[in-house]
Amino acid sequence: MSRKSALAAVVLVLTLGASACGKDETSPKSEPTSTSSGTPSTGGTPTTEPTDGSTPTSPAIGLPEDFPAQKDVPLVAGVVTSKTGGKDPSGKLGYVIELSAVGTQKGCFDRAAAALIAAGFTKQGEMTAQDTKQAQFTTPRWAVIISSRADGANCQLGYEVGQLQ
């Protein structure tokens, strides 16, 4: 099986099966959440993004405890609004993470893409369908699909993350 075929199969499994593994931990924006280090946060408001276009260093608020480290799968700073996934029977991680971030659809997408590329990911493809911009990125260990949508003054970013090895 070619690498692209294998990757497409992983992405399909992630898309169809991520909600079946683990539990749905959707949390309203007004409830307290915690950072990936377990530090309490008031949540509900996306963290402030830099206006100079640089990638923020603060992590997304409310990630699952076993989500890959920021150096492995970097996320744009924001507040997690929905998260599903966990380990599959073989022990590999798969997640679907939705977060609210400050910025335009294009700005959020560009920051997310730049962070992944800076972490060693290779862009496999990009598309825009109606109001959603989407791209797929890979490393030998991870496959990530990012989606960006406008949400008033903010944007909604979706990350589909699958462990390849």
C-alpha cells in the first residue's frame, strides 16, 4: 500500500471513528477548564493572539491529558470547545479537537499551518469549501488535518490528529 493510500485510510478512520473512541468531553465556554499541565483556568475566552503574525507560545486551554506534547503536535492558543478521542485498541492516539481562537479565518489557519511546519510537518494538500479552509500535514509519526472557519470576531479551528506509529 502506498504512503498516500495508507494516510488516506488513517484519515478516513480518524474522521469516522474518533467519536467512537474515548468519551465526548464537550465543555461549555463558560465553565472552568484546565491547561494541559492541570493548572486551573477561568476558560471561556480565547487567549490573545499576537498581532504581528508570530506563532503564540501558550498552549490551548482544556486539552485532554494524554494529547501529544505541544512540540509534537503544536496547536494555536485558544479555548478547547469540544474534544473526543483517545487510544485505539493498538495503543495509538487519535483526537478531534475544536477550539476557539482570536483572529480571522485566514489568520488562524496561517498560524496553525506555520506552527505545524515549524514542528517538522509536511503539507500534503489544501482546499477551501464554502466557509471552511482545510489542509493535511504529516510527519512519520503523526497525521493532522486542520480546518478553519470564521466565527464572528474569532475563528474556530478543528484539528483531527492521528498517530501513525
